[in-house]
Amino acid sequence: MLRQRAAHIGKRIIAGKPTVTGRPGHTAKREPQRVRHRLVTTACVIGLAFVTSPAAHADPSGGGQQSGSTQTAQSPYPDDKLIIRYYERVRYDDYFTGSAAGVWFSTPLGLNCGIWDRGRFGCTGDIRGAPPGTTRIGWLNGNIVTRYDPLMAAQFPPGQAERDLPPRSYIEYNGTRCVTMADSSTYCSRGPFKFLVTPTRTWLSPP
């Protein structure tokens, strides 16, 4: 009986010892390797998140299809939220002139643009992609669309810009915003009324 009890006690003591496999010290050596592996994996995940984050793709440019495309049409207009977040807002009072009421600025495309009373807005110059002879584009109070027809030219004020609106900057006045995009395009908007003049063509909204 005593021998059986002693043997039983001995078995419990032996079973309580930690099991060691492989060479002595092997487990201790593997632990730093596991830590390094976890650190490398975490760094890779953080780097991937940064590359795919919105801040890494902050260009507000739109991705619209040209007229007549058989693909699904997308808006060609820039993302207003990204413009406000990443573009520089200029002081509108730096753009007053003595030539007409409102604010007036020139663009890299050679346009002379303005925002005047009650948020009316427009540009004069080479309106890319418009019918031959078109030199005015804009929106006036009471219009249901932005326009570049002959009547628009007759109603356009004689404002002349004295300062340029640099790329990646925008101006706001009387509830209207005009922007010079990174590619030198000119974008103006007031609610649903907007236009975008690019180096190759022009969009008017709403259609």
C-alpha cells in the first residue's frame, strides 16, 4: 500500500513539470523571433493603411465620361469636400477691383472670371469645347442652368481681374465658390449651378 501511494505521488510530481521539447534554450530563442515577426507585420499593416487612406489620394478632380460615351456617366465635377479640406482658401477682399462690383480673378487658362452681386458668376475668354465664337460662360439669378449663349455675353459685367487665382486654391463670395484646380481647370459652383472649364473641354450643370 505504501509503495503504491509513493508511486502515485511521484507520478503527480513528474506530471507537474513543464514539458520541454527540442534542444535546451530553443523556446527562449524563438520568443524574440516571434516578437520581431509581430512588429514587422504591424508595420506592414500600418504602411498599407497609409497608402490607401483618403489623405494619400486627396486630388478632388472628378472622373466623368465625355458626352457620347457608352460607359456609365459619372460626374466630371471635383469633390467639394476635398477642395475645402485640401485646397487653400484665399481672402475674397484681396480680389476687389475698381472695374466692377464683386471679386475678379484670372486663371492659368487665360480666363477672366468673377463673382458679383447675389452670387452670380462667370468667366470670359477661350471657353474650351464651346461653339466657335463663344467667349462668355456663367450663371445669372433666375437662370435654371449655367450658359454660354449670346445672351450671356450681353449680360456680363465689365469686370477685369487684377490678380490670379493660383492652382489648388479657391475663393468664396456671396455663396458662390470658384476654384483653380491642380491641372489649371476652372470650376465654379453655387448649389446645383456649376461649370468646369478644362484645358480641352467644358461642362455645364445641370444639363
